[in-house]
Amino acid sequence: MQLSLFSSRRVVAGIMLILFCSRIWSHGAAPTPAIDPDRTIVFPDTEDYVTVITDLHTHSVFSDGHVWPSVRVSEALLDGVDALAITEHLEYQPHRLDIPHPDRNRAYDEAVVAAKGTDLIVVRGSEITRNFPAGHVNAVFLTDANELIKVPNAPLDPGEFYAASQEWPAQAAIDAAVEQGAFLFWNHPFWTEQDRQAGVTAFHEDNAKAGKIHGIEVVNGNGYSEEAFEVALKNGLVVIGTSDVHNLIDWDYKPHAGGHRPVTLVLSKSRTSKDVREALFAKRTIAWFKNLLIGRSSDVVPLIRSSLSLQSEGYRDGTSLARVVIGNRSDATFELVNLSQYTFLEHGSLIVVPAHGEIHFTVKTSEPLENIDLQFSVRNALVAPRSHPEITLSTAL
Ligand SMILES: [Zn+2]
Ligand SMILES: [Zn+2]
């Protein structure tokens, strides 16, 4: 009896030990979140492309973030993000005394383990971090992050490490990333704490001209920059919007209260890593920020066209009052300003179409028509600083 109790205790202890060990060695396992459809970011595909939701700038404990990479993966799954990059500062390593990781691919590796069995595309990326004027540049679709940093006799102290890391020229890190076929973008160019001057620096301009910096953050976190949007359009740079999250998405963007992280909608041939990369280089992007869609007209207009539809509900008997409905298949609340020759019965010039909803209204057409074209200026979309796209919605009556 005594013996058998002892041995069953040993069995239990053995099982506990196995469980404990497996917990130690599989710390990348992601908590599987329960998906809340109200929270996921949803935009329809366009006529020609798949709309891929990406966040290409986030942080974990492997630089100055406050969560393990698996938490970033869980958040991405909760938000309906299709492609995620955890882009650690290579040089800024405030947790270095506790996490002195010599392999700069660790955050990516951990995220890949955490994302196993899901459709999430994990993108290998890093944030090249220098003092002004180079500032911060993200490189995504890397093959080896370790090639982007050189710190001989690396000091353990984070401050000394950062100082020593600045010695290797930013240009060398950029060139190493380009060598790997990476997509590079200039981060938060409007970050006044570091970049005290507005506009493009020679460093960024030269690299953009040389085809080594491909994009620019027009949106970063809670900031949108008209100046950066202008720079993007003038220099042929790809429009990027990212969360740059360091804490929790829930704290910073309150998705449970209707908010969302900023993302880049990439118009891709398919939902694969290869095609997302191709679409980025082809500049087919839209930043989704608060309730704004920001990008080139050639991308924004097709997305609006696939999001909205106009349908007729027939004329009111014996009148020239046409009843119509505009439906919306996207997360954006569309604010449409009437540019057509007609006026509306129940509205002024502004028609608001709720996200994933519809609005019914009556158009005064003067005489019965067979078809109608309604032109609108889309106030919640930008195709240049302070410039809204125009669309025409048509239907038979
Ligand atoms: Zn940064
Ligand atoms: Zn960052």
C-alpha cells in the first residue's frame, strides 16, 4: 500500500516534471484567442486584388516592447491582421541585461512558432535605429536580421551598447537590408522629439532616389502626417500606416470600444508572403487610420468602389422621387458629400453610410429616369493632403 502510494506519487511527479519541462521549452506557444467578429478589421477585396491587412511595425521584449512575441501574434489574430512584422530596434536594447539575445531573428522565430497552425503571415523585419538625421528605418522581408548590426566587443550596458552601435554607418545597415531584397520604409518622419526638422533629409532623399528606401510612414500610432503624405507622393514612396505598438493593442487602440490599430491595406495578387512583398514594391497600399483611408487614388478609389453599392428601391408612386439605398461592406463609416445635379428629400448634401450597414434615402430626379449616376466626394478618404477622391455610384431605377 505504502509502496504503491509512493510509486503513484512518483508517476504524478514525473508527469508534472514533463509538463513543466515542456512549458519551459515551448514558451512560444500562443494563447488561442476567441475571435470577436466585431473586433476584426474587415475590408472587401477590390475588383483586381485581394485586400491584405498588414501591420509591419511592432515591438516585443526583444527590444523596447513589453510583451513576448506570442502576445503580438494573438493580438494580430484577434484583429484580423493577415501579415505581421515584429520589427525590433537592432541597436536600442533597453532589456539587454535581462535578455542579451545575440540572435536578432529571435522575435521572428518565436512569432513563427506562435503562429503555427494559423493563416497569419509572419514577416521577418527589423528597425534600423540611428540618431538624427538617419533616424529609424524599418526593413521587412529580411532573410537574416543579424547582418544589419555590427557592434564589436558589444558592451552589456544598454546605454553603452546603443552608443557603440551608432558607430557602424546607417548606410551600411540599409545596404545590408537591400542586399537581402528587403522592403524598407522611413519610420515616423514626423517624430519631432528626434527629427526636429520638417521635410526630407539628404539621407532619405538619396536612398529613395537610389531605390533603397521604398516607403514612408504617413501614419504611425496615433499620428497622421500631411507632410509625410506629401513626401510620399512627391518622391514616389509607398504609403505606410503602422501601429508601432510597444504595450498592448487593447490599451493603445481600445478595439473593445470600437477602435482599431492603424494598418496598411495591401492590394495583393494573393494572400501570400511573396505576393504581399510584390504588392508593396508595386506601391499598392492604403493606410487605414481612425476613420480615414489614405493612399493613392489608383488604390483608394477601387477599394471604395468595392466597399459601396447603390441600389434602387423604385419610384414613389406617381412621383419623381427615387428611393435608393447605399450599402457598405467595410469597416469605414463613409461620409459622402453630394456633387450630383440632384438634391435629396431627407438629407442635405452629406450622406453617412455606417460601417457594414446601409442608408436609405430619396433622390429628387425632377422626372422619372431609367438610370441614375450619383457623384460624391468621399470625405473620409484622402488621395493627397486635404484632397478627397470623387466617386460615381450608378444604378437602374
Ligand atoms: Zn522608431
Ligand atoms: Zn518602432
